[in-house]
Amino acid sequence: MAQRPLDFARCEAQVGPMKTSWAARYNQANRHVLNGRLIIARQRELIGRQKALGHDTRQSEMPLASFERSQVIFEGDLSRIGQERAYAPV
């Protein structure tokens, strides 16, 4: 069953314009960055414990690589939103 694409115009008509303040977007991006860093640190610790016990870490390293790719995106978003501050309404 194919999913229907979101109809933003219809959503806006029901709930109002989908506008978020610069501060809200920055805070959300910052939370993503901080949470991502914690997740990566925990995954690295897990891999370290597995290696110390002589276990195969390949299954744990695959999600770590995915987390790290996502983190690059989160960090870039935070940087971009931070640069938008000069143009954000006060």
C-alpha cells in the first residue's frame, strides 16, 4: 500500500502556518547534536567492552557508522541554523 504524500497546504489550513522561530529550530538542532554525541560515545564504549572481551564487533560497528553519518548532518544543521541568526527577526 503506497503512502500518500503530505499535503502541507491542507495541514496549514487545519493548524495554521508551520513556522518555527529561529530559537526553537536552534534549540532542537542543538538537542540533536548533543543526543547524537551521547549515542556515539555509548556505542564506542560498547564496542570497546566487546573488544576487551574478545567478541566480534562488526554488528556493533555498523550502527556506529550510521550514527556518525547522521551526526555530520546534525552538526551541519546546527552550524547552518547558527549562521541564520544574523537574518532572524528579533
